[in-house]
Amino acid sequence: MKTDIILAGVGGQGILSIAASLGAAALNENYYLKQAETHGMSQRGGAVVSHLRIADHPIYSDLIPTGSADLILSVEPMEALRYLPYLSPEGSLVTNTAEFKNIPNYPELNKTFEELAHKISIIRIDADQMARDKGNPKASNMVMLGAASPFIAIHDDIIIKGIETIFREKGEKIVNQNVEAFKAGRAFALQK
């Protein structure tokens, strides 16, 4: 078992919480884990990317080579395109449709994603709206994790335990909201 994941977004969107939840899930299963992350200027909406490698055998590098990621999970759609060269031909892209317009002349992306859908496996989800519908607008990252979970070689119950581990200090209400957000994203992806 091996899953190489690129987590992409901009500062403040919860990329590191996704990585921490998956990391806790992997460690709970005694899997090997390597992670490398780059923090952009998060207070200014800078790019954040994390390379996350999970396997049942030793991993020797924390960076994912170009063209070999099994999954790109992007909390911001333009960031999904930035890291597309990392995706393997058999890989999947799960991206939020809610745009974080942090640059002037932010491009129209719908046509680009429609064309890409003919070439690669893509799930597009409005995670921001789904999180609001679940009562916690800050849980859009957990909606995204849920939508990506069918492509991750860790059972969803184990990922939920990872989410519970990461958010436990914030109280039961926050834990439950994040778990429900995860489940909503997963249900959306499984319908596709």
C-alpha cells in the first residue's frame, strides 16, 4: 500500500489540519509517513503545499516526484492547476470550486476543468457551501478530506479517528462538526 498526496491551497484554508488528520490516521495504523510542507505568506493568502506520503513499507524521501502523485487534494481551484504536473496519469484530482481570489485578474476556470475532466479523474465540490450547510464554515477542509477519502488507502473510520485526535482539544462540538463535514464530503464523492 502506498498513497502519495499533494495537498494544495492558500494560507488559512486548513491544509495543515488535513495533513495532521491524515498523519494521525496513518500513525494509528502503524503506517510509514513522510511529510514536507511549504508555508507561503499565509496572512496574505500565499500558496501552501504539503507533500504527504503514506505506505505500509519504509519511505525514503518526503518529496513526491513530478508525475507520480496518486492524488491532488486542492482547497483552492487555481492551486490545483499549479500542482497538476505532479499528478500521475492514473491519479485523481479533488478540488474545491470555491475560489480564493488573491490576485488581480483571477482567471475563469470552469472551462479548464471541463477540458481536464476528459483526461483525468476529477471531483469538483463546493466545500465552502457544504461546510456552511453543516454549521461550521471553517470545516471546508474536512469536507475536502472527505471528498478525497475514496482515493486514499486508509479506511474512512481510521481517518475519522485521526480527525478526532487532531480536534479533540477544541471540544466535542468542534470534533463532531468536523467529522460531519468529512462524512458529507465523502458522501458527495461516492455519488460521482
